[in-house]
Amino acid sequence: MDGKIISNYIANQSVHEQYGGVVPELASRAHMQNIVPVVDQALSAAHISRNDLSVIDAIAFTQAPGLIGSLLVGAQFAKSMALALNKPLIGVHHMQAHVLANLIGDNPPSFPFLCLTVSGGHTQIVLAHSPLQLEVIGETIDDAAGEAFDKTAKLLGLPYPGGPLVDLHAKTGNPKAFSFAEPQIPELNFSFSGLKTSVLYFLQKQEPGFIEQHLNDLCASVQYAIVNILIKKIKKAVQQTGIKNICIAGGVSANSGLRSALQETGEKLGWKTYIPVFEYCTDNAAMIAITAHYKFLDQQFIDLDASPSARATW
Ligand code: KG4
Ligand code: ZN
């Protein structure tokens, strides 16, 4: 009720690694297996007894966007719980939740702020007027930043999801070792599919064994190229809006290159930058909870017959 996070549990799905990407059918089956134990763990970490669930004010779940099979599992479970406990139900937009993850903790940004939301499925610049008034002012026209990391990682022979591994190898590589084509996309929009193609053509021209020999430099150079695209656009957004409170969100905001580039650029240009702690960057329960908190305060409840949606604008 007071906007404090009292537990934050997630279940990772390693079942997809061997397929080089998320297999929707397997994802929903893993959700089925995980959802009850995870909720149970979350309750005990929060010191809430199964025998006294009356302390719960509302039940929230991710309503959109995402893989529909997985969303259905969460929605069905949340609705059953809301019905059984006779509590209001709150549907949360996944991307809104990533942005609002920045409001968790003692030092939240003040409004308005800009948020660079970078995940496996989205790349957006969001102008946050208030917790429940978010405006997308720029987005990718093709791949998301996380996809750019994962797809180039695959070209480099790294397992899925490659983003964190590129980050790891980049730490000891030279970001200027190789350069790749930079997209020229108007306004505040992004494009990442060209980068992947540029890396592919570059690698095709090399001798066998090149990747193994230069893996760290390749990772550092790819990471530099992606971060460079992101930072240029956020600079442009600051110029256009005059807003200098800058946040990042989404799985790619865990990237150490992006985190330090944002901090450095912010210091140089007099921005106030906010970077969520690591566990609130990648998909997590706390970001759904903080969004539900603001929706609860605004009495934004949904009916028990509400359905999730794979795609949804906000
Ligand atoms: O937000 P998220 O956990 O899930 C989605 O909503 O998509 O983001 C997952 C994405 C993946 O593409 C993953 O490779 C990327 O975030 N990611 C990273 C890092 N950690 C996660 N990319 C680069 N560096 C990282 N450290
Ligand atoms: Zn996400």
C-alpha cells in the first residue's frame, strides 16, 4: 500500500537456451510449472501466511504485451486469486512497468522525465508526465536493442540470450577495434536490423578462427555501436524536450556499457540520470507491483473477464 517492495521473485527459464531463442509453447508450459511455487516463495519472503491472505489489497498481473500463452497463464492465475480472495484485479502494461521500475526506492526521478526503455522486444523513448501518463516519443522501426545484442551474439557463436555475454566479453575488449554501419533514422526513432547485417557481412569476409581470436574486441565493438545509437537518440530527445531527468529501463539497461555511457554523458551535459538497480532492470515482479500501486491509488481496476493481449499500445 505504501509503494515499498517487500519481495521480488522471478523464475528463469533455461529450457530455451538449446533452441537459440524463446520457444512460446515451452515458455507457457514453464510458466504453468513455476507460477504457484514462485507466488508461494514471494508470499513467504514477504512474511504473509497462506492462512491470512486478507492483508493483500489487490492482485496485479501483466496484461500486455508478450507471448500470449504465457500471458494467459498469469492472467488466469491472477483472476482466480482475485476471485477467491475477493480483491480487485489490476492489469499492467509490461512496458509501462519497465519505466515505473525507476520509481522504486528512496531516490525516484521527479516528473517529467525521459526514459529510454530497452528490452528484448522494445526500444522506446518515453516521456513520463506522471506515473500513469506516459507518452512514447520514439521507438524502433525494426529490431529492438535487446534483439540486436542477441542476434549479433548468435553470429558470434554465443548462446541465447547473448546480451549479458556480449557485455561480459566486452569488458576486456577494445570498443574501437571494429566499426559497423550506423543507421540514419529520422526523429527519435531507432533501427537495429542494419547493424546485424553489417556484422554478418563483416564476419563473412574473415578467415576461419577470426571470431575465437577476436571475440572480446568484437563484443566490445558491437556493444559500442548499439550504445552509441541509443545515447545519440536520448541526447536528441533532451534537445527537443528540454527535459534533463533521464532514466533507463528494460533488460538492456543492465548493460554495463550503456550504464556508464549514460552516466558519463549525463555528467557532461548536466543531466540527472537514474539507473535502476540490476534486479529491477530485467523482467521482474517488483516493476509490476509498483505500477499496480499507482493504478490502485487511482482505482484503475479491471473486470474478472478481462483478457491479456499479445500486442497492445498504451
Ligand atoms: O526486459 P527483458 O528482461 O525482457 C523483455 O521484456 O524482453 O529484456 C531481455 C533482453 C534480452 O535481449 C537480453 O539479451 C538483454 O535484455 N540483456 C542485456 C543484458 N542483460 C539483459 N543486453 C545487454 N547487456 C546486458 N547486460
Ligand atoms: Zn521486459
